[in-house]
Amino acid sequence: MKIIITGGSGLIGETLSHLLEDNGHVVSHLRRLQSNNQSGKKDLTSKKNIFWSNPEILNGADAVIHLAGANVAKPWTKRYKQEILNSRTEGTSALIDACLACDNPPKQVISASGIGYYPESLHVELNEDHAMGDTFLAQVCVAWEKSLQRPFPLPFQVSIVRTGLVLSNKSKIVQAAQSQFLLSGMVGSVGSHENMWSWIHIHDLCNLYIALAEQKLSPGTYNGVSPNPCTQGEFGKAYEKFPSLHLPWYLAGWKLQWWIAKGLNRLIRKLNIQLRPIIPAWVMKFAWGERSAIALTNQKVTTNKTLDQGFCYQYPTIESALQQLQSHPKV
């Protein structure tokens, strides 16, 4: 199959490209124009160009997987919030227009979105039919998904993957846990140990995209999360059980600190100490403002739709996911 990826240099895009090629597919990356001046239109609010430099590769594609978008982890200034929104809405609209302009349009477009679409702090399970939330991220996700639509039937199928917290040795969430463990021999929480995290191992997420591209799943909207969400406290305890440290040679001195941290953790477990540090929610809100919603996430998102169609998760539990990352430093 001929598969085109946007955002191919990102965390998910890079891993997905390798897995697709391992499966025998031909993968190409749709690239942004380097300068707004190269386009007849300009996005004056964004540093990152939203227009595509090589749209001709879309012609005859079996699937287009759309992952491109500005990083939401950076500080949310008023200008950068606009960039987060524009990079997804304008970029997605430009992609759909480019597909429509093809003599032989792609057979399907599979776009990322986020579980930020849903409300926070609800003691209910959130499926794909649940109403949207009222946060900035919810507004972004709704606008992002609407950008895939047109007032007329499209000549290709459209699917959406609402992605949760992605676990990889390169992801912020795992690196933050690594830093905490390295300094104290334990992993704490932000806001509350009981906050629910809907996470997914990066290989399971990529396999979900591949299943859609290969039409092993019906086109539609899916939650890109594990079938077993966990609390922050459960994540921390699982990381302590399967800690991972993969340092380049020039940081070898940290290995002594890592040895000390593992010794501290063994002592903590031997003494059956259950308490773990918590950064209060008000501290995160003061430090990060509106962006603190990322760290304080509390959602229980379901995967019944994928499970009902026979999709198999390689790493369905938080312990199995972190154990795999511990033994595979390049993942």
C-alpha cells in the first residue's frame, strides 16, 4: 500500500513510519512549505507553515495519516494558542483540499485528534459518542475534526483517532517519571494520585492507525487509548517496578545516581512506605496557567469500539507497557 504521513518527523510519525515499512508498505511524508512566502496564501498568526510543499504525492495514495500539529506542551501564550488551533484547522483543511485536487484522490484520510475533546473530572466512562468538553483543548479538537468535513460527500473515507497519553521512552510523561525516580527513588503525582490517566503504548497506537489503513477496522472515530486506564498513583508504582534509564555515554556519571535511586526504592518498598509526593493542583495552575489542564487530566476513556472489532492490544496494562519500554530503550 502507498501511505502518506503528515507530521512524519514527530514522536508518533517516526515510529509509525518504521512499523508501516516493516509491514511492507511504501511510506512517504507530506512536508510543509519552508516559508509562507512560497504560498499564494499566508498564515500571519503562525510561525509554522500550514501549507504543503509536495501535494502531488497524495495522488493515488491508499491512505493518508494526518498527524501534523503544533506541540501543545509549549507555554500557551495568546499567540501560541492561536498557532495550536491554526496548525490543526488550517493545516487539515489544506490537506483535504489537496486530496480533493488529485486526479486520483486517496482512498482514505485518517486524522489524529485528542481525548482533550471530552470533559474533565467526570466519574463516567467516555466513549466516542460522548459530548465535548468546554476547555481550550476540547475546542481545538472539535474544530480540528470539523476541518475534515465539507458540505458535500467526500470521495474518500475519513477516520479520526482521539489520542490519549502516549507512552514511549521519548515521551514527556515517561521522561518526567524517570527524572523523579532518578532524584528520589519514587514517582509522585500532580494534583491527585486518584486522577485517571487514559494512556496508550506507542506501538498499540501505531497499530491502531495501521489497522485503519489496512481496513481491518471500519472507518470512523476511535479512542486511541489502552483498554485499562490507570490512576496517576498506579502509573507511578508501575514505573517504580519497571524503571528505565537509557543515557548516552557522556552522561554515564548519572548511572551512579540511578543505582542510588534504585537502592532507595528497594528500601521504600521493603518498609512498605505507600506515601508518594504530590504537586498540588493550585501550584500547577499558578505555574502553567490554562496549560495545567494537560498535567491535571482526569478522564476514563473507553475502547469498546476497537475491542468489539477484534483489535488486539499488545500492551493492555500499564505494567506490561512500562516493562516493554524498560527492555527496549529505543522505543
